[in-house]
Amino acid sequence: MNSSVTEFILLGLTRDAGKQKAVFGVFLILYLATLLGNFLIVLTIKISKTLGSPMYFFLFYLSFADACFSTTTAPRLIVDALAQKKTISYKECMTQVFAAHFFGCMEILVLILMAFDRYVAICKPLRYTTIMSRHVCSVLVILAWVGSCIHSSAQIFLALRLPFCGPNVIDHYFCDLQPLLKLACMDTYVINLLVVSNSGAICTVSFIILLISYVVILYSLRNHSTEGRRKALSTCTSHFIVVVLFFGPCIFMYTRPPTTFPIDKTVAVFYTIGTPLLNPLIYTLRNVEVKNAMKKLWLGRILLRLNLNCESKSRSSLLDLISFTSNKQQERSKKQQRPKNLIKAERSCVILLPPPRPPQRQLRGSPSAPPLRGEGTGLESPLNHTRDACWVNLRSVGATVDPPALLTQGSWLRNQQIDLGEAWASADLPRVKGD
């Protein structure tokens, strides 16, 4: 490292404080949506058993590359929007250059592999399974990883050779070769040619290859039905828009002399944040198989979780109901297990006892009511005779009488003031007062 600069200052998208807050909110939402969409595709393809074709194999790596590519630039932009000191160290800057070019090149190469897969599927359908076997797809992806590593290594090699001896302010929101070439203390003509021959050539050649593949695909569909051509044209149009949004800014940035323009930051937003956000929308919303797999996988799991919760609540309510019913049945069974003799005795006792006689109010000066038979003679009243008869009846049937059980036979029994406890302890024969 031939440099006396240890850190750089990133100016970001804007210097206006009000606009920086808007940048923070907008790009935070876009970044979270990018991560959610791409990782949702990654998990769906990884878990689902219906998405096993080569097209989804490549889509898995495209979504992974999009998420990583957006992560190399968006978090720094979001944090610096509200930070007072927007500095980045020299090592972090070089790491960002390497990561951005690595995942950016990976995305370009995977797009080419997906175009090749569509070409084989449409133009050579009978040999598709032989040409695009799982082994061939794995080898192609490995080659894409190796190619991306070679490209980014060449870029970081050029960046490390740049000497920085004074200015350290980068008018950008992330570290890239074009802004760094402007700060270098040397003639950057040769390095710029190498950058153009590396990054510029990759972007331009890849864009031409993709255009040729789309033209060949559409030309091969000339003998298909009108509906088939319409669907293919609609799909290719949406893919072509994404390709233009990605490769157009890349070609503009890396195929020109080492100069910077104020519009560079806005142009860079399209291929660093815009394209990773649009790719999952284009390749998911317009793909019926991916949408069906997501519905079956994620909505099915959510509904299963809700059903389990509802079943657990219903099960607990059902258990409470069963417990309540079993308790009621036990109480019923206890009542039904009472001795029949006791039931007969209680019924006969109730029959023997006369109904309650309403109280008679004695007026002033009126003669007192005639005494009941036996009062004053030592004999029991008719009510006492009835009580004793009831007791004799109980003893005659041989029932095991529970006095509290008799006490609950009716309120009118209690109103007669019958001493059942006394009857329980009395003799078999009617009693006479004074005995």
C-alpha cells in the first residue's frame, strides 16, 4: 500500500439534512424489502421439492447474489444518512470494492446461465434433460464463482496500487474504482484502461450475449401458437427491462475515461439497489410455479400453526367439558347408588307427615285455643305421633337412615320442627312425655 491516507470521507447521496432523513427512510425500506424478497426465494427453492429444475437452481444463486450485492452498499448508505462523521477506513474501503465487484460479477454470470438455460429449454427441448443435468449446472455455477473471484481480485489489485497522498473526500455513497481514481496521486490512464478492459468489457459482452439469447428465443417461437408467443414476449420483456436497468448503468460507469459526474451516484443506485429489488419481483410474480410453491410452503405452515393453536384450545375446552360432565355423572351415580329401602322410607315418612298447618292468630280477649289431645295429660300431640310413626316406619323397613338426608327432603319438613336427631336415638315404640 503506497498511501498516507488511512480513511476516506463519503459524502453520500446528498448533503441536505432534510433530504438525508428521507434517504434514510426510503432506502431502509427498499433494503429490507430486497432482503425479504431474495431470502424468501432462497428458502422456498431450498425447501420446496417441486422447484428442482435447472432454472430454479440458477434462480437460487441469483437471489443469493442479489441479497449480498445489495448488502455491500445499502447499509453504509443508510447509516451515513444520519451519521455526523461519514468516514470509512482504508481497509473497509478496499473490502467494499472487492465485495461489490465479486457479487456484481456473480449476478451477471448467473443471468447469462439463466439465459442459456432458457435457450436450451426452448430450442432443444428433447435434449434439455441431458444438456442441463444437475452435474452440468453445478459445474457452471462453480465456474461463475471462480470467474467472479478472478474479476474482483483484478479490481482490488488495481485499487491497491493507487497511491493516496492528500485528498480523501469521495463524492459517492460507497467505495468504487472510478471515485478512487480521481483521488490518486498518479497518472491513472493505464489503470483506467485496465478497468475498462475488465469491468467494462464484462458488462458490455454480457449485455450483448443476453440480447442475442432473447432474440434467438423469440425467433424460435415463431411457429408456436399466438398465446404461447404472447406469454413468451411478456416474460422476455420484463426480463429485458431488468437487464437494461442493470447493464445500462454498469456500461455507463465502467466504459469511459476516469472522470466523475454528479449524476454518477444516481445512476449507481439503479444497479446497486434497484436491480436486486426488482429481480425477485420479476422472477416470482410472473412465475406461477414459484408462487404456488410459496403458497403451499409458507401459507400452509402458517395455517398449520394456527390450526394447532386452535386445536389445543379446543382440546383444553373439550377436556374441561369432559371433566365437568364426568363430575356430574359421578354425582348422579352416587345419588343412584342410595339404598332403595332408604328411598322407600323417605317417601313413606313424607306421606306420614301431615302438611304444615297455618299459624292461627289469637285475638285479644278471645278464649285460648283448645289444647291438643295429650297436652297436659303426658301424651304426645298428633304431630308427635306422626313423627314416631314415621320413625317406626323407617325402622320397620330396615333402612339405614341418614338424618341429614332426611333434613333435605323439603323445607316444609323443617317447618314442622321435627327433631329427627331425637327420633334417631329414640326407642322403637312411641314415646310418652315424661318417660
